[in-house]
Amino acid sequence: MFENEGFKTVRGLTDAVMQRQEILSSNLANIETKGYVRQDVDFSRVLSDLKNDSAASGEGNESILARSRYRDYSKPMTLESELSKLYDNHLRYLLLVKSINHHFDHMKKALEVRAN
């Protein structure tokens, strides 16, 4: 029931969103730390690895999430940019929660039809 490819992908993306929340919080906590380099999560890599992982042996979300973390040297951190990224992450979280809720609604309807 929870082992279909779509649900595994949503679960992996949810794990990535939670990891990104921790990373962005760390970035904010270290915003004035000299020499600190901001970190982030590459969602396109997470999605690609989740897709490849479902076709392969299945190594687990931990290694996929570890590979998706990166240091962002592109530009200096600002409070505004980090807060914007937090908001973006929050929207991703809401979308994933709605997707999970939709999945459970379908399972509930299937069970109701089967009971009748």
C-alpha cells in the first residue's frame, strides 16, 4: 500500500524538505559568522536520484539526501534571501502534505467501496 513509486517519491521529497528546513535554519543562525558558506538542497538531484533509486536496488533516502546537499558560493547570504528560501520551502511542504492527504483520501475511498 505504501510501497508504490508515487508514494515513495513523495516521502523522499518530504524528507528533503525537512532536511532543507534544518539547513536554512543553520544558514540563518550563522548569517553573521565570518567565513560561513551557506548550504542548500538540490531538489532536481533529489528527484532524479529518487527516480533512479526506484528503478535500481533501493539504497535509501539518507544517501540520496546526503548527495543532494551542497555549499552555495554563488553570492553572499542576506537575511532577505534566506527568509525567501524559507518561505519557498514552506510552500513545498504544504504541497507535499496536500499530496499525501490526497493519497490517503484515495485509499479511504477504495476501502469504503470495498466494504460496501
